[in-house]
Amino acid sequence: MKITRIFAHRVLLPLKEGRYSWSGGKSVDVFDSTIVGVETNTGLIGYGEVCPLGPFYLPAYADGVRAGLREIGPHLIGWDPRELAKLNHRMDAALKGHAYVKSGIDIACWDILGQFTGLPVCTLLGGRFGDAVRLYRAISQEAPEVMAKKVVGYRAEGYTRFQLKVGGDPDLDIDRIRAVSAMLKPTDRLVADANTGWTQHDAVRVCRAVRDVDVYIEQPCLTYEECLAVRQKTDHPFVLDENVDGLDMLLRARADLAMDVVNLKISKLGGLTKTKQVRDLCVSMGIGMTLEDSWGGDVTTAAIAHLAHSTPEELRFTATDFNSYVTVSTAEGAPQRDNGFMKASTAPGLGIRLRKAAVGPLVVEVR
């Protein structure tokens, strides 16, 4: 089997709530996503998706995905998409860095491998743990009472995990954490995600001010060293996200006892192949995980579901159903939220069928 064509569609994903806001005044109204296709000489086509959270979150941006595909695509024509380690080695040799560019190709090749073997990607990633995957809901940054009201609404939909967007004015963030916490049951879990938005001294102050609240503190500061300093001054459970972008940082953070949970974003790490490496190491070391990506629609949600469902339940802190946040459906067969949970498809590959009318014309084509 050989790759004969790599192509991509640009898809705009408006948000059901109109706007998503987080630290530092950053916000997005419409997400700019790229659905990547990999076609083979056997007729099999696999799909992946890459959707950066705007150009101001991680070192990634939407047009960069498309430009990167044009650069790397010619180096992959004629290669076997089933040989995933070899393919990733080839991508890394052809394009240094830019992990997010490679992610869509890698996911699409896992989709092809699943279709070829007749197995769901979940099975190929290690097997299916449990009946369903528990989801979290991200709560866009707004006034404390508005965020608390939204949490009540999402609890009614079955969510029991909430990622509260903070990282703004520390006094207001303290109010946000307390207002939302007051709405939760003891069995719910609350994460205060600053998305690198606090200075070190403000982060320490917030942690001390909510010492009596059952809340996880996520990525309070920009640098790893600042986050570690905050971690050492609080007894709250601690989550790292933006700083962990590969095995080297995971191992450093583990040695420093810098976190209790780590967020694994597929595109930040370069695709399912490399995310699986990090995931499996976390399993060996007993580190809890949130399995997700920076953003996306149906294709990304399918990839997340397979990764999460193949992760042991005791270390699967939570996962994300991004397709429930947006107004556009790009694929049939994608996982759908059911009372705060989702399931990976049992069909071969990712188990999706692209809605061609929803994705628009090609913006990249390499043969």
C-alpha cells in the first residue's frame, strides 16, 4: 500500500455559545480548522484534523497547517501509511519541528490502518477500557455569576468535570472559583485553568485564597519553572498542560514531582503515534491524564475518543467532546455526548464518514 495523494479542506467552526474566552483577554468566535485526507493506491482514504486555538495560544496557527502540508506532503508520496513509526521518522526528517502540521497526517494514517485491519483505532492503540469516556466541559471566562449559571446548566446535561477558565484578574478569579464551586456536588471535579495567565506571585495568592476549596490548579504561569514554584507552595492537585510538549518535558516534570495530572493534546505532540508514546509512559508512571486536543470538530473528537477509550480508566482523568461546542458537523459516525460521556466507535478506523458538502473545496492537494 502506498500514499498517492495528501489533501486538505478548510472548515470554519462557529461556536454554539458565540465566543470562547480565556486568559489575557484572548477569545475566538469561529475556529479555523483543517481536515487532512490521505489517499492510497488501494482506494482507502483516512482523515485527520488540526485546529489550533488561534495563533496566540500555542506555537501553531491555521494557515501554518496548510503551508506545512504543502511542504511535507511531497516527501510522503509513495510511502506506506501503515508503517507509522517509519512515516513519523520521515516527517521529522523532512520538516523540523511543527508537530501540529504532522498531526493530521498521522491521525489519517491510523484511520487507514484501522480500515485495512478491520479494527477500530481504539483497539490498535491498546484496547477499550470501560464502557464510556467521562467528559469535561470548558467554561469560557466571564463574570463569576454567569460562569456559575453555565455550570449548573451543564451539570443538568450530565457533565461532572468542569474546566473553569481563569488567568485574569486574581481577585475576580478567586470569586469565579468560589462561585462555581458552590454549585457543585462532592463527586464533581473542578479545574481552575489559568492557561499561563497568572504571574507567579498572583498564582500563589489565588491558591492560598481558595485553600479550602476542592479545586485542581492547571497551568498557572507561562514557564515551567514558575509553575513548579507555585506547585511547591500549594497542596491543591496540580495539572500541567502547555509546558508538556514531548517526552523530555514529561520526564522532567515527573522527576520534579511537578504535577498530578497532565493534559495531552494530540496536535501539540504531533499526532496519535507520539501521543500514544507519552500516554503509555504516563500509564507506567501512574500519572493521571486529560486526553484532548487544542480544538476541532467531528474528526478531532473521534481521534480523542479512541485515544481516551484506550487509556486505563483509573488514569483517565477526563476527555473532551469538541464537536458539541460547534455548530457544524463534518463527519457521520463521530462520537456524540450522552449524559456527560462519549464512546469511541466500534467501526474500523476512526469510524467516521466525511460529510463532503460540509467541508468545502480543497485548499491543499499534493500528488
